[in-house]
Amino acid sequence: MTLAFVGSCSSLALSADEAAFMRSSQPWGLILFKRNVAAPEQVLRLTESFRDLVGRADAPVFVDQEGGRVQRMGPPHWPAYPAAAVYDRLAGDPATKASLIRLATRLIAADLAAVGISVDCLPVLDVPVQGAHGVIGERAYADDPATVGLFGRNAAEGLLAGAVLPVIKHAPGHGRARVDSHVELPTVDCARQLLETTDFVPFRMLRDMPIAMTAHVVYTAIDAQAPATTSKIVVEDIIRGHIGFEGLLISDDLSMQALAGGLRERAVAAFAAGLDVVLHCNGSLSEAEAVASAAPELAGAAQTRAEAALARIARQAEPIDLVEGRAKLAAALALAA
């Protein structure tokens, strides 16, 4: 029985206690952070050991490999990729910039697939506004919704071409948040009509993607009582309704301080809101056990969505000349330096 959560671990390899927990709780997936990454051989051993423990060769392994300051795998073993905002500052028309983004994420996919990582929490589809907190900042592709959607589409397609699943985030939009949801709960007070013509637009443009991640943000015009992650109104009316997303819906990290209550309470609230899978990231085993205690079996519609997502990568990656591709990207970025 697979439970509807994605877990984490505390170091470069699963401890005996973590391994026992993974074997007994059977999480759907695992997410890696810098604390879990040292070298390619080590990351591959970690991803293989997780899949061996849960007994599923296709068990998804996630990472946040955006580029810029959110890059879990970097030099000396992996290239340093630019932040999303860099591409919009390059010379050329939007289509040229978009093609470079697709190239960059195709290269990222090659890096990830080589070490057994099958899901990248990318692209960021948030549309930043003046006065917003810098937690999104350079992680956003642009401040124009249509451009964010265009660039995000190419980022997602580059990953898919490399047999890595993209995750559109943070639905239905984190760009207006004036505080960091890692440390407190953001509240967005603008009208729904404005949100529908700005923040929600990139998510509608990419509603066909396999996985979306929710935002720990309150939108008072929609639900003044709960952030998107734990709001049945936002999930049903906005993400599933207005945006039209039909894929697998996962939470942002439940250990972030924007959410109230204990970890079990947070998980219960997220599932009650209609999320398919929850994410726990900080490596605390006791917290993971609390999340697992609230996680249902991955079944029904959630299981169907999860299987449909994994089916998007059940094929061989499109061929690419990695040397040529890296040289092309580096040359384009050098012109803007």
C-alpha cells in the first residue's frame, strides 16, 4: 500500500531508522535537498536505495532544481544554471528566449535523470508585483503573465523532453505575497477579478501539466480563512475550476511556518481541502511519522492522476548533444554578462 505523501531524509544516505520508516510507511516519493547531495555516485545510491526500500522502480524522486539561488545540485559536479529572471534580460525576441529556457531545462533534465531524479519542482509560474517579498524575486520568469506562461511552458517541455516531470508552482500564485511563507502566512487582499487576469493566467496556460504544487497563501477575496493548501474553496473553485487543472495536486512543504497546527493537523487539513499528495521536506523523522499517520492510501482519483503523471516519463528521452547544448547556453548567457 502506497501512502499519499512525499518524504525526505536528513543526510547523504538513509539512516537505519529512516530506511525502516520508508519501508513500513511506503511514501509515494522522496524529495532531496542540498543536505542530501554531495556527488553523482552518492545521489544515485540514495535514489536507488529509496526505490529498493519501497519496491517500486518508478517511485518518483523530487528536487528543486530551478537555477539561481534555488539549485540543490551545483558545482563542482553539476553546472550552475541562471535564475529564471535572467532569461528575460537576454537579447532577442520572446521566442528566442523561450528556446533557451527549453534548452536549459533539457540540460537540467539530463543532470537529474543521470542520478535517478525523476521530478523537478519547476517551473515557477508566480507573477511578482512591486512591493512583494523577495522569496520569489529572481525565481520568476517575468512580471507579465503571458510571458511567464510562455517561458514556463518551454521550461516544462524541456524537462519532459528529458524524461523528467515538471511541477508547476505555486498555484494559484505566490507573486503578490508580502511575507515569506517559509516563516509566516502571506495574505493577498486584491479582488478576484484582478487575480484572474494576472496571477492565475500562467497556471491556466499550463493546466495540462502533470503536477501542480499549491501555495501557502491566503486570498481573502476567495477564502479569507485558509491558505490555498488547506482551502477546499481555492482547490475546487480556483485550481480545479477556474484554472482547470486536472493533474496531480501536491502541497508545498508542510513544515513551512505559514501553516498552523501540528504536522498531522496540517496534513489532515490539506487532504480535506482536496489535495492528492502532501510534501514533507525538513528531514525530521518524527514530523514525517506524523504526516504519514494522516496520509491516506494513494487510491481512486489521486492514484489515477499519479499514474498519469508517471506515464508522461515512461519513455526514452529525446536525444541531445550535451556538449553542444551546454556550449550554446553558455554563449548566450555570456553575451548578457
